[in-house]
Amino acid sequence: MKYALKPLAACMATLFGAASFNVWGAPPAAPPIQTQNQSPSGVQGGAPVATVPPVLATRPMTSVFPTQPNEFPGIPWGSFLVFPEVSLAATYDDNIYAERPYTAPRTYVTDDVVYTLSPSIALKSKWQQHALNFDAGGDLDRYRNHDSENVNDYWLGFDGRYDLSPTTNVFGGARHSRDHEDRSTPGSNIGQIKPTLYDHDEAHLGVAHAFGAFRLRLGGTYDRYDYKNGALASGLPTNNDYRDHNLNSLGVRLGYVLSPQYELFGQVATDNRRYDNLIPGQTFNRDSDGYRAAAGVKFTLQPQRLTGEAFAGVMGQNFDYSGFSDITKPYFGLLTVWKPTSLTTATLFIDRSLEETTVFSGPSYASSSTDTTYGFEVERHLTSRLSVNGRAAYTHSDFNDFARVDKIVDAGAGLRYYVMPNVYLGADLRIVDRASSDIAAQYSRNQMLVSVGYTPARNRDYAIIPEREAGAPEAPRAQGIYSGFYLGAQLGHGGLTTATWGPRGGGGSDTAGMGGFGASYALFGGWGTELADNWYLGVELDGGDSNANWKHRKIKNDAPTVFVDKDSNYGLSLRAGYLLDGGMLYGKFGKVRTDFHTYYTENQFSTGAYDRDQTLTGNRVGLGLEIPASRNLFVRTDYSVTRYGSYDVPYQSSGGGATTTETFKTGDAVFSLGLGWRFGGQRPLVATRPATELRGLYMGANLGHGTLGTRLTGTQYDSGVGPYDFTGDFARSGFTGGFFAGYGYTFNQIYVGLELEAEAANFGWEHERDTAGSGGRDFASEKRGGYGGSVRIGYVLPNGSLLYGRIGQVQTRFNTFYSRGAGTPVNQSDNFDGTRVGLGAEIPASRNTFVRMDYSYTRYNDPVTVSPQQPTADIMRFDNTENLARVGLGYRF
């Protein structure tokens, strides 16, 4: 869905003097690739700035946010402030066409790397009276492998106000932009070679007046959308002229200021939509007239540092075409910004809107969609240079006059680090999942972004304000806690995955994602030292053993029996960490040597089997938390991912007993819980914090990486002969994102709590067989979004960190695909319940914020059973399990 196409939003922004709920009520800004980027008018350095200030009032609303240094004061230029910025980003997108796999026109989703150059500049007047602002910018996308997706988006505009008196002003503005339609937009022409481009012209004009305690605003908006024609891969043109339309709106808002904390208001606006052309082959137009009416409250609560607006009412839309049903539905919205400390900002929003759409099937068209979005974003400044954020949104999209409902989860997290006062490095991970009653419309998408930016308007002397809450001083962090030599031991559990590919009889080929799970143990030792500005650098050796393995077998003479066992390993890693109030968050990179035992045979040639031990070298990256438990003792949670080089597996095969070579490429992902000891008798004491700080409500966002494993069992027929028993372990790793919220209570040092969670995911495994005749089989299992609840029981360490275990239930959506030869494939989506057990650790990052590392293992209760319609049908059972490691940022209320 495109949140730029909200005509009423501009009207409400005009009426309110700032961004309305329809503008704010959208998922947080995504990496700037294949998305409808909203024009950044009034936004500098990520901080929203009202471009149309409210009317000067005799009883103004009092700001609840504490005074603090301005991070983006701007560059003086005459009577204006200039805000230039330029960034260069590289984004890996694993599904650039926003498609469900195994659906025409592509078998697999398409990934690519996108390079985005984003220059922008804004001018803001600094006059005592009146205001005038200009802004311009662009997003230039270049795809590494799919240059047909390249786009050059840009915008330029202005807005301002003229003060007729201290209580009356006239305001207005205009903007032109060239944009493109995201491939995920419902009804978009995915068969078109290039994304659909369009021009958007918009303007607004209004007047505001204050008299006594009343506030009156009148205004109107005009929007014009001009869609450009394209072409299909066949060379035939596509006609998008039927989508060209105008939108206009008139509105009024009357408010009454009850006190410096509360203002009541009522508002009403029209919503008129006019199309230039008919839909090709149809005799009706899509014109409509509507309204939005609501009453609400604006609040500014200083003790809680909370400000926002909430409203509720009714919206209606009447369509000229008699085949479309007129719409009357509840209308509501919420935007609240909570700043509990000068370093933390939390934003919560709810939005409901009526969206244009081109979704159709045969003779049936959707008149529009009613979209309701719920979301939040949390940003935390860790230092003057480093900030992190987590965000999540859920959208329920109900299509009108059309049997389709979409449920979209959009979650992510990122960080920004200023290596120089005006130069930053950024990283962001975004997970999107759309579940739909139209199975072909389902898709999932991961985007991973790294960027570098130049912001000369940033304050070179910017420094965050230390938190000094009365009666609750922050406990100082002792120096030297993490320095010196150390030894320890750890237990782990994780996934082993192997990508296999090789030739098959009849000139075909076979590729698969195999894998399984297993436990491990290891010893570790190393040295490290604390550096300036809370940084840590060290080196570490480790060695251990594992019983992770996977197996594959089909009881048939010319079928294979295969297994891989992971055995002992040792490695060397560099570790870099950042010291928080309650522990150290670290990353590591190193080399690992691991022993594997590989067995591969074609059943009729057991003497020609490949049965060998080999030692492989892999690259390991990891992330972990280290928590001081006493002067010398520490607890560690660690998640490491290792990728090894490929190796050949020759075996005797059919066709005269010739030797055939299969290729294996293996990786693992292991979570470990460890206990260590730092040497040195003069080590500093660890600062203590009361366990009662962990009581109460909390919420946060997390990013995860896990392995989906499936035990596939059943019977198969080949050329009408069988059945042959089949057993195989399949697996693959991928990313997730989501949010969590809960409540906890402490009894001395014992912690008990209840937690709810929701996540979006987009990963799974597949097997593809390409062979002559009708015997080839393709099958896959993929994990999508889910939600659940669990009970957490833990122990609070003296420094306020929490070690906990969890047990609960989750419900997750799985896509299952199974195809045999030229028969009708099974392609289904199911929701399954699972039992989740896990453990984790939380460390305080400040008085109210915490960082979490969590590991869980989930076994899903109900298997997926498929039986493709064939004269002799296979009967296959998919038993799904997963492990999942997550790192999260949360806030306790």
C-alpha cells in the first residue's frame, strides 16, 4: 500500500497546522528503495518540525519536553536556516517484486542489491513574524542486476504562513513530485517491465483564527495524479491513463482550549475524487464523493511528558457507479508522543483511511480498500553519536466490493553512528509480511541496509543531556570490569544447514536445503581491554564439540541415503563491544575449523559410498551479551553464525556404476549460554541496582535470526511403482522482526512475568528436482508471520540484569508447496500452533531501557500433510520446528 496516496491527510494537516493522523499514521519510514517516500517537508535529521505553526493563542499549550541542545540548528543564510543532507545507501532486498514464490510468472522470488543516492535541501525562515519554507530532494535508485527497476524520484515544494494579526494568519503551500509505484501495491501491474511512474501535484490554502478560548481553522487541498504508461516484456504497451485523477477536499476544525493541558475539537472535511478516463473495456467511472467527521481531544501532559491527539467519528464515500456499494464506516485515529527521558522517544499511532485501488478479478473490481494501521516506534540515544530505534506496524486492509482481506506486518530496527560531527554510518533491517485471503497476493520481504550520510546542518558541539531524575541518580559504571584475561565454558543449541546440488539420471539435476538441530558444548578463553567512550576490544579462542546432524533416505535401489554429522571444532575471533549500564553488547568475527562426517550412497551401491571425515574452515560472525555477576564471575549469551566452503561428494551411481559428484555447502547457527571467570584480585565491584526496577509494564522491538527445520516423512510412487518410504531433514536460516510487550513482578530476586509477542518472517527451505519425464518433485516450506504468549520466570542479578526462561504458545503461518511432475501442485497457507521454550538475558541500558538477547526452540503441534492429485499419489507429512535467536530493545514504564 502507498501511504503517499492519502488525499485527506493533506487536508487534515492543513486544518490542524501540523501533520495529521493520516500522514503520521503509517508504518515508520522504510529503506528508500521501491517505496513511496513521503516528502520530507519539515523534517530535519529525523526530527519532525511543524512547517505550519499553530495560530498564536492567548492560552497556549505548554510544551512537556525538556529543553535540550538542538541537534540540527541549521546553517544561517540571511534570514533563513539551511538544512542540506546527502546519503548513499546499499540495500539488499530478497524479494524486489514483492511476490509469493511458486506463483506465476516466477518460480522463485528475485533478490538484488540497490544503491540509493538521496540528496535533499530545506530552507526554513527564522523571522519573528510570518514563515516561509522550501525543500527539494530526490531518491535515485540503481539496481545491480535488474536495471529495469531503476527509478529517479524527486520532489520540490514550499509552504508558509502570513500573520494578519497575533491571532489570525493565512497559510498555504504547493508541491510537485515524480514518484513510482511500489511493486507491492495491490493491483499494481507486476508484469510491466518497469515500475509505474506518476507525477503528483498538490496544493493547500487556509486561514486560522483564535478568539478567546476558541481555535478555528478553514482550509482546502487539491491533488493531481498523472500515471505514466509502460510496457510488458512482450513489448506490448500498458495503458495507465485510466488511473489519472484529481482529489480535492474542503474542511473546518473548531477547537476549544479547556486548559494548558487539554483542547477539545470537532472537525469535518469533504473527500471528492474525479477520474479522467474509464477503465479499458468498461463503461463506468470511479468517481466518488465523501466526507470525514470526527470529534477529539488534544492533550499535553507535562508530568508524564506526553503529548498527542485522539479522535473518533464517521467516514462515508458515495460512488457514482451503481455497481459499487456506498461506504459508511467508523473513523478514528491516534497519535501520541511520549518522551519519558531526554534520551528516549516513543511514538504510538492508529490510523484509518479509505484508499484507492486497482484490484480486480475478471469482471469484479474493488471500489477501494479500508485500511486500519496500528504501530509504534521507539528511539533511544545511547550517546551523542550513537542512537538506535525499533519499530513495528500492523495494517488490516479490507477491500470493498471485492472478496479480499490483507493483513500486513512491517517491523524493523536500525542504528545511526556519527563517526564525525556531520558524517554518519547507518544500518537498518526491515521485515515485511502480507497475509492475504488471495493466496497469490501473499508475500514476505527482507531489506537490509547500510548507509553513509553527510549532514552539515548538525551541531558540531551536540551533546545529550545526562538523566538526573530527582531522588534516583544513575549508578556509575565502574571502570575495568571487562578488562584482562578470562576463561569459561558454555552449552549451546543450534541448527546445521547444508545446501546440496548435483546431477541426476536422465540429464536432470537436484538442489536442496538440508538441515537439522543439535546440542553443543565449548570452552573459551581470551583477553580484552576497555577503551575510551565505553568501547571494548579483545581476542578469544574457543573449542568444543557438537551432535548436530541431518539425514535423508528413500527406500529404493536407485535412491540415495545421506547424512552429515557436525563434530569437534576450534576457532579464533576478534571481539568489539559497547559497555552499557548492566553489561556489554559485543560483536565478533573470526575463523573456525570444524570436523564433519559426510556419508552419501546410492542404495544399490553401498560399496561405492562416500564415507569420510573432513575438516572445513569457516567464517564466523556473532553477537552476544556479557553480564557481570560478581567481581570476577560473568554470564554470557552468544549467537554465532558460521559459513563454510563447499566440498565435493563423489559416489557410485546408476548408469553402469559411474561416479557422480554432489556438491555440499554447510553452515551452522548456534546459541550458547556460558559462565566465565575474569582473573585479577583487584577488580572493581559491580554497581548494584534493586530488583524492583524490573516490576511493571514494558514493551519493545526485536530482530531475530533462526533456522526453520522440517522432518519430511511419507511414501512416494515413481512411474506408478511403489510405495517407497521417504524420510528427510530439511532446513534453512533467515531473519525475523517483531515486537513484544508484557508485565513482570519480582519477589526478592525472583522474577515472574507474562509476555505477548508478534513477528514477521520470510525464510524457508526448498527442494527442486529437474529431470526428464514426470518423476521430478519440487517441495518447500516457508515461515511467515506469527504471534503468541509466554510465561517468563527468572533471577535478577545484583546489577539489575535478568536471566530468565520462558514457555508458551505461538501461532505461525506456513506456506507449503509440493509439486510432482506435470501434476497439479499443492500450494497452501496454514496457521499452526506451536509450543515455545527458551531462555534469555536482559541488561539495563539506562534507568528505563534495556537490551535483551533471547533464544527459543519451537515445535509445532500439527503437521502439514499433502497428497498431490496423481493416479498414484504421494502422501507426505511436514513436521516443522524452529530455533530463533533475537536481540531486542525495550522500555519499562
